[in-house]
Amino acid sequence: MKRIIFAIALISVFLIGSFLGPSITQIVSQVITPIPQPIVRTYDIYNTTYFPYEVKVTYYPGNATSQNLGLPGSWLVTNGGQSHNAVVDTTCTELIQGVSWQQDFAHMAGAALIPLSAPENMLPGSNVMGTRSALVMLTQMVGEPLGVSLADNLLFVEEDSGPGSIFAVNPLNGQVVWYATGLASYAMNNPIVYNGIVYVTVGDVGFNFANFVHYENGQYSAIHRGMAYGAIYAFNASDGILLWMRFTMGEAMPAPAVYDGILAYSDGGGEFVGVNATTGQTLWMDSIPGLFDSMSSVNYYVMPNGTPLFVAGFTSLTEPFGLLVAVNGITGKMVWNASLPSPNKPFNTGMGDVPPAVDQSLGIVVQSTVANAEPNGTVDTMVLAVNATNGHVLWVTNLGRGYTPPAFKGAVPMIYNNTVFVGAPSLGTEFALNISNGKIIWQTRLNGISLPPTAPGGPRGSATIYDNLLWIAGGPNVYVLNPHNGDLLQQYYVGGRFGIVNPVIAGNTMYLTNSYGWVIAIPLYQVFPLFQYYTNS
């Protein structure tokens, strides 16, 4: 009898639906369709050590794409490769055609939703500290200072907000596959991806008062950068399961590098550390008293005998005030260090901020820094090239003198086809240099970058060469240049403010991050409608 009543009721629903139209049957369908629920994991402790904040990982299995996008399986150094040209291969038709979306992941991590169109005088604290300082603060504590990583079928992006987060995203539509919040401090670099694991380093820019006392007393080895915790986390790249973590001595703002199963990182305590990339077990540790790495992410060079050298920039508290340091990737022993030749003097965190670029085929390491500060507030922007095997200086080029820019004062070099492309934030200019002798090939002033620098904005991130064009993010714009002569072909307004951001390109899709907290996917033809003409010419 109950079955008969149920059958009559069910038939009645569909009969009524046929008279009233599709809406009522649609309602029934919506009611009975299950809503996918995320898988949530929380972590309070690892290896007998408590975390300062609960790490919460939220995983949405249904948001991952089922198709193989043909992306690389790894992202070994900041900006994707030794040369810093962030172009990745893909076989995905959608990416080759160009996808378009934008998401405010900082908002998901607990930050306020700040529109890209918001004027700078509305940014947090701008009414008391001014827009220049407000923009610096926003990049360091809310948005994304560096660009994305594309690997292992996902897009990875770090967020400063909440206090530190990482998101793994479907590159086709911007949907979150998983994200982790509650990291020990701000996450402000490129995630590194290797063998199915994504690595995130965290730290902050501050010095506590005790460090100033140490400095006044000449106790340089006791000085560590970072007021909060520094740490490195290893997550399963597919679902965000926490595999291991390590606290660091001082901040760990720079991204690590990985080669042949060895993960190397440097920190604000003057340490260069190599660990097993799978387990996190310490392989070697080199302590360099009186030095600290600010944002100079680790790179590597492979010697002719197969031995890797890990290279990073450090700020020195005594002369020469800035060093490039290379350590043996097997033993951790320092192989060489290099700096600007006298009488030039690196300034502020200059060499300790900029990630060096490596030309593996030529055996050259390239670094940029600000130097020779004057009381009138001006600095030189200089580019240094050294022999990757022994650290001998090959050439030094002074790009010019300008007023000191706020925050990150140098620019990340990129090497392509025997040419070094690098910006000078104090001059608002992009340069191309001959990698053999450092001679300037061309220089192009970027419109919209104010001088003297009234705000951070560049060009600070590395440029990207794709389809015979040079793509640069600076200020609120993306610039397209002819890489052969520096002619400015396009200036495309995005909004917000770009930090140390490099355009990441897959197929005909460009991915950008923004200090306002947004991640943006833009088809290249939207940025530069004529780009295919130049590609085919």
C-alpha cells in the first residue's frame, strides 16, 4: 500500500510539472542533487613541535580538472627555471586558445576584498602613512608579492594574508582545488614543485629591537631578520596533505630550489640548508654569521662534473654589505662568494633581495642590486655577472642613478638567447644587456611608472619572452616590448599594483598576481591584440 501511495505521489509531481513548465521539475532536481563537500584536515603539531597557528587544509576534489593539461611536472626555482623565463609548455587546447578569469584568493584567506579599480588613497592605512607606504605594506602583508607557479596540472599561488596561505587552483577556471591557511608567517614567494610535492617558505620583513642592540654592540652574528616565525612546509601537490615542515632560524621569505632530490633554502639567520626533498631530513647546514637572506630566492648551477652549486644573495652587515654565495649541493661547503668590485658598495638589502639568474650553458650567474647610496636619497642600479664555477667577476654594468625606490629596490634579471633583461625601479626603465660583456643593447622608459618613485611598482619582476615578444608587469600595467630593440608596442592597464611579479605564460594564456590579492588569467590577444602578427612575422 505504501509503495502505491509513493508511486501516485511521484507521478503527480511530474504531471503537475508538465502543466506548469520545467521550473517545478527543476526544483525537484536541485533538491535531490548532492552538494559536494570539501575534505578538511587540520594540523597542530609536527614531529613533537607545536605550530603557532592551526594549519587548516581544505580540499575540493571535484574542482580539479580531469584532463591532462600537458604542463611540466616540476617548478624547480623561483620563476620556473634557472634563467627566470616563466614560459611553460602545454598541450591543453583551452590554454592554447587563451582562458580568462580572475579570483581574489586573499579574500578567501581572510583579507578584505579590494577591487582592482580601488584608488591608492583607499588602501589600508593610506590616510595615516601615505599611499607609498600603504602599497608597500599591502604587498608585504596581504596580497601576492611574486607570481604563480604552473606545474603538476595545477596553478599554485602563495598569499600573505591570514597570516600565510597557499592555494592550488584549476588553471582553466580559477576554481580552488585545495588551500592551506594558518602558516607560521607571511607567504610571499613562488611555491616550488617537485616529485608531487609543493614547498612553501614563510617569514616577515621585520627586525625586533634586540637586533638593533646587537648591531650597536657589533654583535653581527646574533642578528636575525624576522620578528615572527620562519618555516618551510611540504604539502602533497594534489590534495594538500601536509607531509613535513621545518622551522627556520629567522625569516624564510626566499623560495628554495630543488635539484636531484636536494632541496636548498636560505634564511634570515644566515643559514644555507640542504634537506632531503621527500622527507625534510637535514643533509647539510652552512651557517654564515653576519649575513641574512631577505628575498633572494635560491638558484642552482650544475658543474661540468655533475655537482650542483646552490646560489643565493645575502645582505652583509659589514663591508662589502652584499654577497652572492655558492655552496656545494652535496656537502654544503661554501665554494665561492662574490660582490661588487671596489669602490662600489651594495646598498640596503640590495643583493640579499634579488634572486640571481643562471645561464647553465654559458656558466654565468647574473645579479642586480642598488649601490652607492648618497645622502640626497639617490642610488645606482648595477648588474653583476660572475663565473658560475669560481665566482670571478666577469663584468659590472651601471644602469644609471635615480632616487631610491621603496621596499624591494632591485629587479629580477632574466636571461634569454645571450641577453640579460632587467629593470631599474629607480629609473622606471627596462634594459637589455649583452651577457658576454654587459654592454647595454637598449633601454626603454615605461610610461606610467612615476619618477621619482612615489610608489613601488617597477619594473621589479623578471620579464618573460614568448612568441618573439617581451612581456613585463609594472605598476598597474602589462607592457609588451620588442625584445630586439626595446620598442614599446603595447601598454595594457590591469589595475591594482604589481609587486615583484613576472608574467607566467602557458599557451596563449598569461597568469598574473597582484598586491591587491587577485590572481588573473588573461588571453594574450586581450593584452596585445596584434601579438599574433608579431609572432608570425
